[in-house]
Amino acid sequence: MTRGTGRATITDVAREAGVDRAVVSKVLSDDPTLRVRDETRARVRAAAAALDYRPNFHARGLARARAGALGLLVPAGDPLMVPVIAGAEEAADERGLLLWTAHHDGELTERYLRLLQSGAVDAALVAGLRAGYHADALLRDPRVPTLLVDRRTVGSDRWIILDDERAARFATEHLIAMGHTRIGWAGGRAGVDTAQRRANGIRDAMAAADLWLDPGWVVAADYTPQGGARAVAEMFRSPERPTAIVAADPNEALGVWHELERHGLRVPADVSLIAIGVLPGEDFRVAPLTGVEMPLRELGRRSVELVLDTPWNVPLRETLSEGYRITDGATVAPPGGSG
């Protein structure tokens, strides 16, 4: 049974019956398109009965569900999506549903739109749409209930997001508590929803501490190592340099780190560094990264719950405000400290 739930899942039934999860889903939902022997059907039902498995194909928001599957579309190459996917899979499994995951490059191509609207999935979760992407047509399509994950965009009134402002405040307050007053911001790309919210967080924390955020140390880059390196190069054009840097993303923090080293500066002995977010199983091969851990797994779980339990035409706006904490690595030290 799934760890922590105390009840059988569709995976348990599939293992017991010796079939794929898709077969279990279709047998227990009486899918007329399924072509299997009666013996297989009986074996699946017996396994479900023996494990006291109770599927939930007809949550309030999906009363006419037929496919027995959810779609999750995530940005390609983003390791922060790994725990989100894990949480979504866990929640879908508990409901007796399959989760199909696909990757996109910032927008939904016609191929994806046709797939979502074809009935292949009963609902869709979409993470990481490019800034300004217009999702109105998809979000208002009754054929596929859709929820944006950690991104709000044009035309959206169905979304769940992390509390990025809180995470950025935590990071900045951590540096301030260590004695830093000259803090730089390696932010995300201008116009990106998460980047704007994180920028608001660092500004709030600096203002609350009556500290000045030097405009020369505020750089819009992107969530990549290359973006982090560009941010440091921009900051170092100023006559003075920050003693600490907040990176809007752990991938970006890696670029900050290496660019500082290229300038002959050690992290954290010369410059402290903290990231918004923690990569799963991260290993920077130099020292552990200090970061703000965010509830990514819960984001995946809650996304599934919301899209299943809310009618497709009801607005959804939820922010996850719990589960943020500093994970101390070796990249934060007092000003002038030795780490």
C-alpha cells in the first residue's frame, strides 16, 4: 500500500493481479473499450476486493470521467518538477487514476491541445507556461478541466501557486539575520509570474529591515546557470559589490557560484549565496547550497485534488503558504566570515 496512506492503491491492485495499472483502471470503471479475457477481469476484481481497494472515478468535478487518467504537462528539463510529479502521481494513484506526464517548451502546441481535447485524459494540470501565453481557450473548454500549476497567465482563473513572496522573504531575512546589509538579487526573467512574486518578496524583506536594495544589484536573468552568471557580471559593473546574493532559482544559483569563483571570490567566505528552491538530491560538488525548501510535492498532490474535486467551470485560486524552511548548506556566512 502507498506509504503513509494506510489504504490500497491502484498500483497495489495491479501488482496483486499481475496486470498493468491501465487494465485495473478500465476494468473497475467498466470501460467498454477494454478487450481482455473474463479471467483477467475476474482476477482484477478479486484483487481489488482482497485489498479493500475503493476507486474514486467520479469525484465531484469529474462526474462524467471516462478515460480514468489525468494529464500533467511540465516544462522540459526542469528538475524542480520531479517532486511535483511525484506528489501528483501519489494523489492520482490514491484516487484510482493514472497520471500521464509530458513535457513542453513554454507553450502548448496544437498537438498538445488536440490531445487534451480528444478525451484521452479527464483533466489536465499544466505547469510552467511561458509568460504572456494565453490559456483562455483551454481553461474554458468543458471537454477537459484544466488547472495551471505554479503559474498564473493571461485568461487564467484556475490556478494553484507556491507562496514565492514568502520564500524570497525567508531567504532575504536569513541573510539579514547573519548580518548582511548589501544584498544582491539574481532574479528571473521580466514578466514571468514566479519571478515577479519572488522579486516582491526580497523588496518587502529589505524594506522591513530599512535596508536599501541597490538597483545595480538587481538583475533580471532567467532560471539557468547561464542566467546566474550574467546576473553576477551585471552586478559587478557597480562600483561596490554585494556581500550576499539571493538567487531566484537553484539552477541560477549554480551559475552565480561559478561566476563568483571566476572573479576569484569564494562562496561563502567572500560572498554569501542563498537560493529560492532546493533541487532534489542536489550535489554541487563544491559545498551544499543553502536554499529555501518549498512544498513542491504537496503542490503536485494538491493540484490533483483540486482538479478532481472542483467542477470545471468554477474558478480556482489557491496559494500554498505552509511548508517553507531554510536548508542550511555551506554558502551563507556573516559578512567577512570564513564560512
